[in-house]
Amino acid sequence: ETGVTQTPRHLVMGMTNKKSLKCEQHLGHNAMYWYKQSAKKPLELMFVYSLEERVENNSVPSRFSPECPNSSHLFLHLHTLQPEDSALYLCASSPTGQVAHYGYTFGSGTRLTVV
Amino acid sequence: QKEVEQNSGPLSVPEGAIASLNCTYSDRGSQSFFWYRQYSGKSPELIMSIYSNGDKEDGRFTAQLNKASQYVSLLIRDSQPSDSATYLCAVVGVGSARQLTFGSGTQLTVLP
């Protein structure tokens, strides 16, 4: 365990379903991130939260909806996804304003398959 | 031009050899550089960070940074089969100080 926990580890959902991914960290970090990792492509930044405020939304389709109720929890709500959304979704955290020094701590990821 | 570029590989080296992984970046003002290791089906884990020109050593790993050439590398000495993984280069740029920008990774295979 890295200190960042993601659930579920695997998720299969239909295109009409609604599901949520959960991320939880107890490292005292105040910045949290959602990344998408598809095969043979760089990690794609989706959302950034700093001190529970969304500070970055990287042109992500509205079928992905983030929520950060507090600095320890981050959710990614999914609805009406497409097969091309199948990927590994990674949550990461970092001390606010110190990513340049500490980098990220990643969660174990959720492998999402849209059928 | 990609912001962070890596050779995708695969790179194969025999056990005990030195593996050399390379990364170039486009943001000349970038200050912080990281190497992550990602085993198949797992999440990335941080193995090295470097901020100043020159070499930084940690066990069998050496990170090298040349800001003038916008180039960062990772050397793995005495490579072991357990080093077989994808290695991701990540950069904190001037224009994106809140986040890391990643390369697509280099797949390394160490042959027994």
C-alpha cells in the first residue's frame, strides 16, 4: 500500500450505467489528481484539486464528473461512458504547492472496462 | 512536439548490464524531474528525482540531468530481471507548476 487507496480495483460497466471511482489518502496531502492511462499513451491529466478546490479541468468530457468533499477523498463519477473510455484510472496526491519537490504518490488504480 | 519524449522501446539488456533510459523535454524552464517505475498492471512508483545539472546516485540507480540540452536520463547498474518494467519520465514545467507531465514510458526487459 502506498498510502493512497483506490476502489474498486476493477470495474466493468455498460455504456448506460452510472458508477463512481473512489480515492482516499491519509498522507496529509492537500492536492489530488485524476489521471487516465491508456495503452501506449502518456498519462493524461484529467482533474486537479488543491485544498478541495478544482484548479484544473483538462478538457475532459462531461461524462466524467469529479468530486472532492475533503482533502482526503476524491471521487470520479462516471455516466454514459464510451468504449474508448476503457483505461486504467489513477489517483495521485501531493503536498499542495510542493509537487516540484515531492512528485506524486499514486494509488493502485482502477482498471475500467466499458462494454 | 511532445512535451516529454521517451523512446517507447522495448529495450532489452542482459542481466548484470547497465540499462540506459533517456528522456527529453520541451519546456526550457522546467526545474524538477522524476523517474517512475511501473510494473505491468500496477501503478507508477517514484524511484528518483533530480533538480540540478549533473548526476544523482541512489543505490543502483543514477539520474543525470543536462538542462542546456533539455535531457534527463536514468542509468540502472547491474540490471536484474526484477527491474523489468516501464519507466516513466515526468517533468514539472514552468507553465504547469501544479502537476507532472509524463512521457509515454520506456519498456525495459532484463534478460536472465
